[in-house]
Amino acid sequence: MSQPSYALLPGADASPVILHVPHSARTIPAAVRADIVLGNAALERELDHITDAHTAELAETAAGLAGVTPWRFVNRLSRLVVDPERFPDEREEMLAVGMGAVYTRTTHREVLRDASCAPEPLVERYFRPYARAMTGTVAGRLAATGRAVVIDVHSYPSRALPYELHAAGPRPPVCLGTDAFHTPAELTAAAREAFAECGETGLDSPFGGTYVPLEFYGTDARVGALMVEIRRDLYMTEPGGPAGAGLQRAAAALAALVDAAGR
């Protein structure tokens, strides 16, 4: 049996917090690579731009610093395989730029996959199992603690890329993505306080919303959620370069948020 495309890293039994890291990996299976039309050098450049580099390390460091260890759900594969945070159908606004569940365009709006490439096999092989596993992880925290808090760990470039639909808005050091149903005001306030030393925090710009499995979305208020987007120049060399000293500062802030959300 092949290895799952995700890793569930257990935390403390008493923790309701799940650090979700969907876009940190660069791995693309050979069978999927065969459908990508970019040459090797161009693909590496695209991975530099599209990958939320070092966010798995950031989440791991934060988990180690937290007073109560959160759970971690980490995507092992590049979002160029499938993007687990997209809707798998026409509800996804990112389809307009070729970035639905299965990307057909790059960050610079170049062709990534030929139009003849059918998305459904990738959705069935990678997207749906990931969604089921994440749903089960949230259900497990609900059963164990009576609630769940999904903290979505992302990063974004300091300069807008051509694919961005809302590039004209502010690009603060830390962007918090919220949902009207699943993001209580106290969770947003806790994040602002936790990340104060990293600089200004903004809301829903340049990226908004947050991830909740569809089984709970808009119906189960016991599931809280917040997206944390850290601007990449705060902790790494752009694009796709090494992490710097800022990663430790961002991880300490994330750990503070984990502890506040856990309470």
C-alpha cells in the first residue's frame, strides 16, 4: 500500500488545536509530473513561487514551544498535485485563474497542464482521501475535547504574483484569514496579540477565509478556524530560499496563539 499524501502528527489528548499545513511540500510523484508541461528548470522556479516554504518546520517548532502540544496535519505533496484547500467543483473562484483543486496555470498564468488532462483522477486519488482524513482529525478533536480549532499555517510573497485575485490590497507582515461563522472574535484577538512582535496584522488581505472540512463548514460552531499567512520576507529569502532568524520569532508567536486557542 502506498504512503498517504499527508501526515497526521498527534498532539496532547487534551488539545483541541490542529495546525494544518497544506502548502509546504515540493514533492510531485512521477506519474503526476508526466502531465505537467513545464521543463525541469521552469518547474523548480514555479515551486519556489507557489510553495509556502518552511511552514512545516514553523509548525513543528511552534508545536514544540507550546505549553500543550497541538495536533499537526501536514500535506506531504506539492499543491501542484492537488490543492486540498480548494473546492473540487465550480464553487471555487480560483478556477478563474486556473487554480481550482487541480491547477492548470502557474503563478505567472502560464500553462501548467495541457487542457486535455482530466482532473478527476487526481481528485479521486489525492484530494478526497486528504479531505476524509482531515475531517476525521477534526471529528477526533470534537470527540475528545468537545471542540476543535483549525489554525491554517501559510505564507505569502512580499510582492504580488500575477495569479492573485486580490493583489491591490494591503500586504501586512501577518495576514489573518477569517470566516464569519467559524472565526470567533476572541480567536482573532488572540492572534493579533500573539503576533504583535512580528509587526502589523491585517485581516483577509491579500488572502481571506480559512479552511474547515465541508462536513462541518457553516453548520458546527464547535469548530473554530483561522488562517495565518506570514509574509515570506519576515522569515526566509524569497523566492524559495533558506529560512532565517525570523522563523523562530514567527514560531514563538504561533505557539502563543496555539496556547491561547487551546484555552
